[in-house]
Amino acid sequence: MYSCLAKESTFDIYTQDAVFHDPIGIAEGKGSIRAQFVGLAEIFEKAEILKFRILSSPSEVPSTILIDQDVAYYRKSSSSPFKVCPISSFSVFSLSNP
């Protein structure tokens, strides 16, 4: 998703009522999450994940995944000016019961 190469199957992990919140915005619902990441690929030619760490889940919330990452987004070369937009994010994924 973050690498601007999302496929339809990329979003299979989300429930229909999922909420995605990161430094860029909030997307509510699987369709909105998909639209946010498809939109990224329309603005940015590529992205490079500079740092990716899966952190330990807090014992109080065992069904949670914490991810710390830095991503550099590269605007399309046709954009003026061409530049890199670095973004640091901290993602929290709550796992639902199957």
C-alpha cells in the first residue's frame, strides 16, 4: 500500500467498517481506505520505505499490531517541482476475531 503499488487484494485484510488513521488523514470504511491509497499512486510516481519496524503489542491490548515506518514519496516527474515528500507514520492495527 505505502509503496504506491497497491492491488485489489491488498485491501482484503480490512473489514468493511475498518478505520485507517495516519499523518495524512482518516479513512473510514474499506472503500475509503482503498481510495486513499489508490489516490497516492496517482500523485506519487513511487515510494520507498526507509524504515519499517513491527513493535511489541502492549500486554493490555494483545490483539493489536503496532508499526513504525518512514516512507519517502516521489512526486511524478511531470510535476513541478519534482520533489520527495518524507512521511513518518505510526500505525495501529486492531485484529478482529475470525
